[in-house]
Amino acid sequence: MSTCSVSKGCFVFKPDSKKRKISSAAEYFSKGNNDAEDSGLRFDTCQSLWKEIKCETEQIQEDLNKKLFHNLLDFLRKSHLDFKQKKTEWASRMKSNEIPTAAVVLGVNVTDHDLTFKRLTEVFQNDVTPFVVSLKSKECPGIKNLLQKLMIQLMGCPVDMDSSDEEESSKISPNRIRYSVTSLTKWYRNVTKKADTETPCKKRIFSSKHCESPPVVVIFKNIESFSSKVLQDFITISSHCIREFPLVLIFGIATSPMIIHKLLPHSVSSLLCIELFQSLSCKEHLSKVIDKLLLTSQFPFKLSEKVLQVLINIFLYHDFSVQNFIKGFQLSLLEHFYSQPLSVLCCEIYKAKKRVDSLSHNQCENIRRLSSFRRFVESEVSNKQTILLTDDEGLKETVYALLQDLHTYHENYFPVLRCLHAFTSSLPKYPLGKQIRELYCACLEKKVWETEEYESAIQLVRMMATDELVDILEKCVEILKSSPAAHLGNSLEKIEEYLSQLKHPEEINEDQETSISSLKELQKKTDLYHLQKTLLEMKESRRLKKLTKFEMLRFEIVDFVDSLVKNYLVPVEMQTLHEVMYFSAANTLRERLNAPPRVALHNALNNPYFYLKNESLKSEAGSISNTAPDICIAYKLHLECGRLINLVDWLEAFSTVVKAADNTDSSVKDRIDDITHARFIRAVSELELLGFIKPTKQKTDHVARLTWGSC
């Protein structure tokens, strides 16, 4: 669109009347996919599976925070029990104008705190008080901003009123109010007028779950980031009005409760009646999530060892955020269903039969190209191989049987894994790891029974005492009873038999009788010769002694557990069609979640075609194209320099590259015009902003290079 007007002006172009078509998520899912067959079904399966996983993670969060929320609710109710009964008792109880304060230690996973406080706010508003305010440090640089945020959020609290009350409250406009603690006190008194001092039509009516004089709860998220002066001023001012309205402070702490005394002097911290609350560790939270999402046959989607290790490493070495771990799991789920055409079979076993029967010829060919399926075909007889490679119907029958085997494999795998963890989690130095996720990664990676760590763990298990074995076997019985696997029924009976034998041992064995008789012989009076002879006989008998019944039983138990491990903890890569359910693109996930910015910057500046996809930007390695952006030209030239870069030489080289394609005389090319000079200055400024160079005082016309090498 253009105009033919000569004069300068502002022209308005109306948009087209046709409505722009908005693409759905399913269309984005199939767009750009090389194998878009069954993309709609794959997208629906991915969405339904994620909804189930999301509900499970929310339930885990709810269960873990249940005890913390219950304790905070009790604290909130008891804090203002006297205020709800009589204000004089409230004033007498609150000595030295102390404000009830809950110090909630949530851990260093700050990114998860918002979800916790959001749920906590909902619990408070549903059960105790509608007046709950959440404050962030960036919103409260000063005491005036803090009071403004506090009043605005309080005036927006849901309070049920009569129509006459609404007219009266409408007179109080947030734009006209003066933000102060006095105004807050007047507002609270106006909202919670007593029934005996007001006419019935003007009486405020709160929810049936709310108390008569509900407290005002102020939540300070991540108190470490708040200004010390802002906190001091607010606490000091509020302490003078604590007799007028009930106030409760909640401090969200990421590090240690000692931060309160570091931020506040004693004169201010003495105005707080602090009670400490501790949330569950983020590592325990992660263990619960892995236990419910991965160590179960409920969800067909699984992660390979390398992918799981990437997510765990990001958790342990970057943010300790369980929510980010769940987002990484969601990204893995989406990437698997997007990139794997056969992920349409990643579903419950009762849905697999119908989907296998509806596979097209192309999908059958995709199955034949799987490495695990090719290995399976090679192990079959020649007649069976011909059917699998040529007959689609015969292939579908085999695929469904293999999917059933894979489902059975998962049902048996996880109970045996938990039993093995019960044996090894209490061993000295934890040869197979203390957490079950460490054992799971080891079993996914390779045959765990062939490792040195497993051998050392078995040797330690063979030296366990009776009470230790009894406790472990009781745990194994509980695990196997809760397992849906029918194949483990015989194993359960065998473990119960071992357990009964350990609980009812023989009164005394032959070796014990021999040792007791030898001790009695030693206690008798004898000469040196007979004493030496008796000691030699005892030593020889110990060297050649037979195993006791308990030792034989213990060896039998260990051998039985070892056979379970070798039968059921086979690495998943040895299972046929494991590619259907397991996501293994660890590099793709690492690039998405933990991308190295230095490499990305170098790729963008050294090869702009990598991102811009403009054919004119293609150039040979080592050459500098004049069609590249100015910052790319300057960056490539700066790679050829040493630690100090002469700006004049750099400018001349830049000008030479820029004017390389111009059909002008060499004398004209050597001149540096103002436009080229300005383009160079802008490119240098951008490189300085990105941190590649910096000014130096060693030489006035030089800059210092902050990188080395070719990237």
C-alpha cells in the first residue's frame, strides 16, 4: 500500500475485511512434520496423556503441602482468637505491639514458590479470611508503593455485601484514597462493622467459612529480595495499629530464617511474634514426582537414561525447580509425539489393538525400519522373517503381541526395581545409589548385574543380620502385593516363605554348641601345652567349618534376588519396539532447555545464514561476505586480531569488505564516507554490548578483545 501525495502526512490503511484464520495447536503440530500421517491422533493422544500427568503432579503437590497448609491455618486461627472474641483481650495479649509472623522456609527453588503461595492464598481465602495480599519485591521499591499495592489488592478482595453497602463502599475510590496505615485501619473498620452498632441493612456479610473479624494476611514472597528499609518502615508503622485490626505477616524464605535478623535490627524484629514453618525438601518432592510419573506402568510414555539424566542434572546443578523438571518432562512428551510417527502406539494396551489394526503400509514400513525390530526379525526363523518383512497383516499380529510383552515388562520391572532398592539403599557408601532414581538410571543404561557396584552391593547383602533381612523382606512383600503383575505371584510366595523361616529360626545350631563346649574347655584349669592344643583345634575348626543354617538361608535369599534382577531388570534397549514409548533424543532436549549462549552467538555472527536462511548470505568457510549484516562483518574481522584491536585498522578493513562489490575506482573505495563510518560505529557498539570487546586505557585508539580462539 502506498500514496501519491506530495505533502507529508499520516495515512491510515484499514485492514482487510477478511478475518485472519487462526491456526489451532493441532495444525501447528502437523505443520512442518515430515511424516504427518496420524498427526491428529498423535496430538490428541499427547494432549490426553499430558492432562493425566498434570493432574497427577498437582495431586502430588497438594499432598506434599497438606501438612504445611494445615499448620499455617492453625497458626492463623489461633493468632487472632482473642481479637475475634474481644479487642481488649487482643490488646493485652499482644505485648509490645507484636505482630504474628509466620516464617515459611520454602527452599532455594524460588521458581516454585509462586505456585505454593498461590495455593496458600486460595486456602486462606476459602477457610479463614478473604483479606490476603501477596507482595513482590519489584512492586515495592518504597514504603509508599508497598502501601499502595496493599490497599489496591485489599479493595479488590471478594466480600459479600448488601446493595446499600455497595453504594457506600463505592464512595471510596482507589484513586482518591491516601495510602497509609490509618486509611487501612479506617477501611477495615468500615468493612467489618459490628452488628450491634449498625442497622441490619448495613451489616456486612462474609462467607460462612470466614470468621466475624477476619485477619488481614500480608505475604512477602522471597523476603531476601525486599529492601531492608521498606520492611522496617512497614513493620514499625503496622505495630502501632495492631490493636485496631488483626494483621498477620507471612515471610517466604529461600535460604535460612536467620535472614530475618540480618534484614531487620533488633528494635524492629522484636515487634514480631515469629513462628517457624518448614516445607518439604525439593529433592524429596522430585523423588515423589519421579516415583509417580516414571516408576510406574500407569503412563506408557517413558524417558531413556540419557534424557532423564539431562533433566536431573538441570535440577541439581541449576535451579532445584521441580516445576521446571515437569516442564522438561512435558517438552519431552511433546517432542516424542511430534518426531516419532510410531508414537501413535504409545497408549494403554486396551487401545493398542485398534490402532495396530488401522496402521497403514507406510507405518508398517516404519516399524520394519526400527533397529529393535530388525534385531527381533534376525532372531526368528526364515519363514517367520518372510512374513514379518512382506505381510502387513502378519506384522500387525506380531506388533500387538510385542506391545503386550512390553506392557508386561513394565509391570514386572518396577516392583523388582523397588525390591532391589530396598536391599541396596541402606548399604554402606551406597554402591548403587541412595535414591531410587540413581538405581533406575543405572538399570536403564546397561545390565546392572555386570557392574562392579552391583557385585560389591551383593557382597554386603550377604553379610546382613537377621533383623535387617526381616525388615527388607517385609518391604518386598508389601511392594509385590501392591503390584498388578501376575508373573510375580510365585516370587511373592517364595519371599513370604523366606520371611517365615527367618522369623522362626532353630533354637541353637551345631556350630554354636561346638563353640560353647570349646569355651567351657578353655575355662577349665589346664597347662600351657593343652591350652595351645585347644586353641589350634578351634582355629582349624573355624577354617573348615560348615555354613550355619542361617548363612545358607541368607545365601539362598541373595541368590533368589539376584535371579529376579537378571530376569526382570533387563535394559530397555533390549526390548523390541521400545522406540515407540521411550524418548531418547537427549541432545535435542539439552539444546531446548540448557542452550549454551556462547555457541549460539558465534553461530549467528559467524554464519548468519544459519538463522536467517537467506541465500545471499551463503559464503565459503573463512570468507567474509559484504551482504552479511554489519555486526557479522565486524565480528569476523575482530577474530583475526590479537588482544588489542586498532580501531583505525578495523574501520579500514570494514570499509574494504563493505565496498568490495562496488564498481568504482580504487581511490574512491579507499575513502571512508560518513555512512560507512556510522555503520562501523554501530557494529562496534553492538559487539561491546554483547561483551566481545571493551574500551582500554592502554591505548586511546584501541579496544581490548574479551574472547579468544575462533568462538
